[in-house]
Amino acid sequence: MNYVQKNPLPIPEMGTHHSVPVQMDTIFDWEYALKAQQLMALYEKGKAGTWNATDLNWDQEVSIEKLLANRRAMSGGQSPFNRLLNPPVELSEDQITEFNLNMNAWMLSQFLHGEQGALVATAKIVQTVPNEEAKFYAANQVADEARHVEAYHRYLTEKLGVSYPVNTELGKILDATCSDSRWDVTYLGMQIMVEGLALAAFGMIKLMMMDEPLIQDITTRIMQDEARHVAFGVISLQDLYTHGALTPQEMREREDFIIECTYLMRDRLLMGQVYQRFGWDEDLWLKWAVTTPFMAAFRQLLFSKIVPNLRRIGLLTPRVRDAYEKIGILKYEHEKDSTEELLSAPPKEFLELIANMSGGQQAAPLQ
Ligand SMILES: [Fe+2]
Ligand SMILES: [Fe+2]
């Protein structure tokens, strides 16, 4: 790939590179049993599903301004943003367009940084996980993640031209996941939590950006990969926590990790960096992001894949249930987990939300 970067990403305060110290055991498997059939089948699916980011149509125009203008024209000349999202300050149509462009760029930037996290964390799984089948699949995932970084980076820098550095909460989750020496905790942080959330978020982006063909194409391809990655986590961990192999203290540490990650992930989507960039009153807008019904429902829905997967691996324990009940996400416990269905449709609740926000049309929830 011969590539000249346009509109580079802003460098975060920590600088261009960030080191995370970790001491871990690298494990060789001399048995090569290759008997974990679910993992071997997933590995075959992964190899067969490989695609090339350079095959996407990068020549097509992407203009969020035009897209929003079209949506506005379809809904009688005025966007429903002020009426439906009830912002603390009424925004002009130009401000609404600029805000939407930046929200979109911010969300996709965090996806990009999450993809780099997945690249690094899964490379660590190749080294630390004991069995060869899981090493095979993790290696296949690492190649997927490089492509995901490539596609999102290119979309942000060439097509949107607006991007954001990693936000504090996602940075903390990635650090915690990559600095932990226990292989199962790497899976919990990445495949179960970060990728479980991404899978739900990608489903929502697809619905919200139905009129932008390039991001549809990118997201459809990446979602198919992510569905396998999340299943990889569930399959790898499904027998670990339910057969008494871990002590009560070790189980408690996993619960603490999950609960801490959940709080960080809930708070990572408040978009403080966008309000800062605009010079808006950050406290006022953060309060809006926490309380406005669409944003609150959106953040809850992001957990719709994580909760059934935690149930499946035996980590929806009384302590985790209690924490989840308090933040309103335990209601997803009966959704299908990733071993029952790789790619599930978005919950009905989300489809209803989108329909309400766009006055019955499917495509314009944020404007
Ligand atoms: Fe990915
Ligand atoms: Fe992934």
C-alpha cells in the first residue's frame, strides 16, 4: 500500500507513542492437540472471511454536510435536532451540521483507537494463551485488526478530515487490558467488553448512516470480523469460570475488572472532547449527554451484546448483576449470546428509538 497521509490525527497529551509495561509468561504448546473444534471452525471461518481494505471504493465522495442537507430537505427544511434532542443551548442549522460531523468523527476516532487496542491486546493473547488452537485464531484476528485500523484511519483522514485523539476512559481500559499478565483478563477486557460494545455500536452506526455508502461498506465488513472476535472470547472463556478452576478471590478480581470496565465504557461515550473543541460549556453539555433520553438509551444499548455473553461465560454473578441492575443494563441478559448467534439484529428497542428520533424514517436519528 502506497499511502500519503492527509489530515493526520491530533496527537494526545501523552505524546506520539505510549508505553505500557507488562511482565507476562509467553507459553509454547508442544502438544499441538488441535482438538478444540469450536475454535478450529472459527479459525477456518476467519481465514475464509479475509477481505482487503484496498478493495473498498475510496474514490467515492463522502460529505456529511451534503448528507445532512439532504436529510433536512426530506424533513421539510429543518432538522429535528433542537426539538428531539433538547440541547441545553438552541443550535443554528450550521451549528447542528458541524456538531453532527464532529460527533461522527469523534465516534469513529474512538473506534479507530479501539481497533489499535485490539491489534495489540490480541497479539498478546497469541503469546500468553496456553493452547495452540487459540493461538491460531488470535493470530488470524491480529491480521483482521490491522485491516480495521487501516480502514478507519483512511476514512477519518481522507474522507472526513476531522478526527480526535483517544479519550481518557478508553485509554484506561486499553492500558488495563494490555498491562495485565493473566491471559483470560486480556480476553475479558478486549473480546468480551471492548469488542462486545463495538459490535453493538457498529450495528447502530449502520442504521444511523444508511445514506453513506462507504461507511456502510466498511462497517459491514468489520462487523462480520468483530462478531467472530467476540465469539472467540466467549468460546475461549466459557469453561474457565464455571468449573471451579478459579478461587473465590480470583473470581472476585474478574468481577471487579468487569464492573470497573463497565463504568469506564458507560462514561467513555459522553463526548467531552467535542464540547472542548467547540469551546462550549463542558459541564452543561456533559449533563445533557448523561440525561437526554436518546443519549442515555444509546449508551445502555451498547451493552446489549456484553450482558448475554457474560451470562454465557458464568460472570453474570450476583455482584455483577447488582451493578448492572443499578445502571439499567441487566435487561439484556436474555438476548442471544455470541455462541448462539454470531451477528444478531439490533434490539427492537433500538429500532423503535431510531424510528421515533427520525419521525418514522430510519436514517436520521442524530440530526
Ligand atoms: Fe476490529
Ligand atoms: Fe476485533
